[in-house]
Amino acid sequence: MARLPIRPRRNRKTEAVRGLVRETSLGPKDLIWPVFVTDGARTPVASMPGVFRLPRADVVKEAKEAWKLGIPAVALFPALPEKLKDPLAKESVNPKGLLQRTVRDLKEAVPELCVITDVAMDPYSSDGHDGVVRDGRIVNDETLEILAAMAASQAEAGADLVAPSDMMDGRVAAIRSALDERGFTDTGILAYSAKYASAFYGPFRAALDSAPKHGDKKTYQMDPANAREAIREVQLDVAEGADIVMVKPALPYLDVLARVRDAVNVPVAAYHVSGEYAMAKAAGQLGWLDADAVLMESLVAIRRAGADMILTYAAREIAARL
Ligand code: PBG
């Protein structure tokens, strides 16, 4: 018999032992469920099997179920008809807007649930961009005023966390001061700090019909080739008052996530985005991959890389299995 005193396999002998030595946990409490809201009928999102644009009543019902599964938070994204979109995203501050009404309904029905709202112009913009377009350019400072007013409107409706996903410079500071001026000192900011210009957002844009009408988002979202720059973005957002920072997408950017985790002391979120979800589901439908197992493994990997919390469209199915 070969003498082999050190045998790492001993720590993998049984599920009981594996459980004792497991370094990373994944539980329902780590998950945030992103939800598409509509004023119309419940409709499936073609490229995201199992995902629907939900009317408000369904959002409330399903968010209650998610809460019962142990999911502490939802992130809302309104799908608006083209006629409500304009170059300045005016509908985003309508106190009776779809998003504001949904937030109110949710806070009334499940007050303990953490409600997160997206701050960016694209669902409301006739240009499909996250900022104001002038002569083909996305102008930063003019956009800040719109974002600040949008965040205040969401806080007024009852959002627990506002989540700027626009990648304009200085938006966290602008939002923080707009919230504080109006007395919303307890409304937190979950900043999409390191958000990359990614092809993985395709199914999301199809769900909201929010793809840019011209050009792309590369003058504001980050270059996928850069990691050091992510640290700079994150540090700026923390200095401006972000309560939580985010890396997005998740799986292709685990290195960024790990570096961000080391660089700051605020909690770190990761967004397992629409394209990541679609890939797993599509391969699963073809019988090429076990989608359930792939999703579980992906989320554990995202936690291992350093995410305290994960936004994922698979939140409910994963929570139900955990
Ligand atoms: C909009 C926004 C996007 C996502 C979240 N907020 C799309 C984009 O920036 O074009 C993508 C989420 C996903 O793909 O799941 N500011």
C-alpha cells in the first residue's frame, strides 16, 4: 500500500463531512428577485423561460410567495408602452406611475419585504438610453437632475433601496442629497457601481422593449476589458454615499467581484443578469445541460467570489430547492 498521509478526499467522504467543511453558503436570504411589472396582461418573456411581465396584482401575490420562501427583497422594473416614453423620461416621476403604484401595493401587502427600485431613464426613454441624448451624445449633468427626481419619487412611494443603474458620473451624490433634502434619510442606495457594457443584457431589453434606438451604451457602461477601473468606480460610489455596491453581470466578472470585495467594506451585490439566466435555461431545454444544477453552481460561485447578495431571475426556484 502506498503511504499517503495527506488525503484531501477525507474531507469529502460523506455529505455530513462535506457540509462541515463547506466554505460558502447559499440561502434564500442571500437572494433578490428581479420582477418585470406591466399595466397590461401577464405575458411570458420569450428569451427567459419561467419569467413573465407581471400585472401589479400578480407582483403582489408572487412577492408574498417569495417572502414566504425566505427571499427578503424584490427589484422592480416597469415595462411601459411606447406612448409613455419621451426624451426626458417624464413618466418616471409620475406619483401615480406604474412603478410607484406597485411599490405602494407591495409595501401595503408585505411591509417587511425590502423593495428595490431601479433608477435609470431607459424604461421611460424614447431613446432607450439611460441618460438624456443631445446631438447623439448622452449628457451627464442634465441627467443627474432627472435621476435625483426619479429616486425621490420612488422613495416617496416607499422604496427601501433605490438602485441607480445608469452609470452617470456623480449620480450617487446627486441622489443622496435629493433624498436627504426631502427627508428620506433612511432610504438606502444600492449602486450599480461596476456595470459593464454587456451583451448579456439582451433578454432584459427585450422584456422591457428598452434597447437603445441608436448607438450603444459604451460611453457610460464599463469596458469589459477593465478591472482596475471597477475599483475606481466602486470607491467613488462609496465616497458619494452608496450603502451597497454592485458588480454586473456576475459570472463573467467573478474576478472583478473578488477584487471589489477586498477593496471596500460596504456590502457587495452581484447581478446574475438576464443573459446568464437565458443561457442556462436554453441549454437546459435542449437537454445539453442540467439547468437546475448549473444555476445552483453558478450562484454558489458568485457567493464564493465575494457577493453578499445576488439578484437572480431564478431566485424563487432556487429558494424553493434550498
Ligand atoms: C437599465 C438596466 C439594465 C439591466 C438592469 N437595469 C439594462 C441595460 O443597462 O441596458 C440589465 C439586467 C439584466 O440583463 O438582467 N439601466
